[in-house]
Amino acid sequence: MNTSNPYDDEDAAGLERFYTLALQAALVQTEEASAMAYEAMEEVQALLVTHDHERFGDVLETLPYSFFDLYVADMIEEIDVNPLLYLIDHQSILGLLTDEHYAYVKHQLKVKGADAPAAYDFICGIELFMQSSPELALPYFTKIDSELGQYFSGMCYYHLKDYENAKQLLQALFESLLSLQEDFEEFQTHETYGYLLYDLSHYALGANVLLEDYKEAERMAQLILQEFSLKEMTALAKRNTTDAEDLTDFEVFVNNYTTALVKLRKYKEAKALLEESMRLSPEASLIQRRLQNSADQLDRQLFADSILAPILHKEKAYGLKEFLKGKRFAGAEKLEDLVEQQIDAGMPVFGKRLAVYHDEYGYGKHYAVPHVTGLIDLVLMDTAADILYAVVLKPNTAGVAVYDQIKRYTQGLEQHTEKPVRGIICLHQPKEALIAKVKEDDSIELFSYQVAFKKLG
């Protein structure tokens, strides 16, 4: 794909049509306008996510819930009816949503997908998986009886170092996808489908070597090379490695394949692999070290185990899009815990002596107000003044959308409790537009938090 000039005239016209209709939907807030904008988005969704994601994200922030209702309906149907195409073709909107819209989508997946819960199980599993909790994500993925569930269940097992189950799931899926590729011509040239095969074969190779099934590991490596030449793998690795010190997928592949060949006593093949890999990627320090340190042993076909590098693991999955913002919830939850701990210790928070509010409807953490979309991060109370504070915490940055969110919360909470309610927004880096907006409203306070390291010696 040529990323230097992604738009032809038709693409550019499609993008502008979507942005025009999206602006109209944001202004009039009707289901009809949302439907028109959504239809226009579907025609250029891949371009929006891959090449115009910043502008697209800003526009999504302004759209009404009726727009996201359409997205929810599509997601439920795709994951239920054709999960493989969802896995290989889905250009993720989820990672571009504000926290508020994401919470709405997740809630609607649970409510509207009651008879087809795979989409809700998927989003719950993805959340936990991206928070480095594969043991908690696994039960959600195992409930999804499709390629989508099989892939992520296998990934969970791999990260849990249960390589036997990881191998069974990922290798079986790999073989199934290879068979489909032979039967359907469109999959033979489908870029993302090829990347998914690449991911699966990499993980299957690593699992087989770790399980000491070297013959099967060799077969996996050879199947990778049927899909991607060494030269193509080198280019792919360079394109997808941002840190020069990181080991690339190419080095991981060469390392693990070489280990399998040596264990099978195929020394000439190992030497040829290292030499060709070194020629294609002379800056690859791992390959360079292995070739230099083992030259004599390779020549005499006495490649000792002591010169083998440890089995390495593939870190990045190119076949998948960024489904969610990294650590979307982990950061906010840690902020909630920190505030709660300070209150429990009798310390002031936000310059006040406050307590966590609770009533017959629930505890003031992730508090739900009837008929108000979303959960309030914290509801705190100034017991002396009998004032409630609706608190929204953001681990990173936010714009004016969070102001609209907090106003909805304070108004709904005030009507619900019949108490005076003020709003508090706390985040790391407020945008200038948000700062200006809050300055105009005496009922809302804006706080930033900082993480600092102080040298003591």
C-alpha cells in the first residue's frame, strides 16, 4: 500500500462527504442525520482510521449517541455472523472513542446484544487483555465460538506460558486459514489476511520450539516462508519497529528457526539461514552475534547448544488493529483508588475535606444516575456543607467534550438526589479549550495532576 499519497480524487470526495454529513449530524442530533453520516463513514472507514485518524477522532467526539447505536448494531452482527471477516477487516473505531462514548458503546453491546453476546464478551476480553491480564480475559474469549475467540484464547494461553494450549489453538487456526486461502482467491492477495497468517505462524513456531517439537517448528517456519520471503519479512520488520534497540520480528524468527534447525542437526541449513539473514539485515545485532560466535562450529557441523540464544517471543501483532486505547481504564481506576485512599487516610482532596458518598442506590464509585448515560467516576460529599461533587477523572488529556459530560452528570445527580451538586474534572493535561470553558462556569472546577520524581541522594 502506498501511504505517501493515500487519497485519489474519489477517496478525497468520500472523506469530505463524510465530514460534511458528520458536522450536520453533530448540529441537528437526529437519527436520520446520524444514519446518513454513518453510511458515508462506511464507504471510507479504512482511510479514516489508517490515514486520517486524528481528524476522525475529533469528529467522532462531537457525534450523538444515535450514531454509535448504528456502530453497536453493526458490531454485534459482524461478530455474531462473520467473526473472521471482523477479525481481518475491522478498522477499529473503538480506539478513537472518548471514554464517555466508549462506555456508552460497551453498555449498549451488553443491553442490545443480549441474544448475541459475543460482541460484549469480546470487548470485555480485549479490555483485560490490553491491561496485561490474560488470565482474566481468557474466560471471555473462550465463550466466543469462532475464529475470533480462538485467536485471542490462543494469545492468552501464550502470554500465560501455557504453550501446549496456545499451540493447539493457534496452529489449528493457522491451518484452517491456510486452507481457506487456497479455496478463496480474494484471501490470496488480502494484505491483512496475510499478516494474520504471519502472526499465527510466528507464535506457533515459538510454542513448538518451547515444547521441543522441533520438526513441527521447522514446518511452521517453512510455512511462513511460503507466505513471506526473508526479504519481505525484513522490510516488514523495519517498517513496524520504532525503537532501534528493539529486536525485530525478523530477528525473532531467525533465532527460533535456527534453534529448531540445530536441534534437528541441520547445520548447513542453519548456516545458510544466518548468512542470508545477515546479508538482508546487516544491522541485526542478534543475527550478527550468532553468526560470528558460531562460524567455526557451523563449518565443522558442531553447532553446540551453548551458542544458541534463548527462545524469543513475537511482541507485535500486525494483523490486528488497535482495538482500544492503551490502558484506557487502568489509569483512571488508579486515580480513583488514589483519591479514595487519601480520603480514607483523612487527607484533603481537591483542597477539601470530603467523603465518598453512598445511598440506597449505591456506593459513590462508578455511580449510576437513573436516565443518565455513563457512570460517574466518583461522587464525593462535603458533609459540613451538604454539597455533592461529581468527579470525572481522566488519565491523560481531554477537550471540551468532558465539560459536556460533567454538566450532564451534575444536572442528573442534582435532580436525582435533590442536593446541590458541583463538578470536578481532574486530568493530566487539559486542552486550552477546556480550560477556557471551565473558567466561564463557577459550578465546575478543573484540576491537573502531575507525577514527579524527587532525588533524595
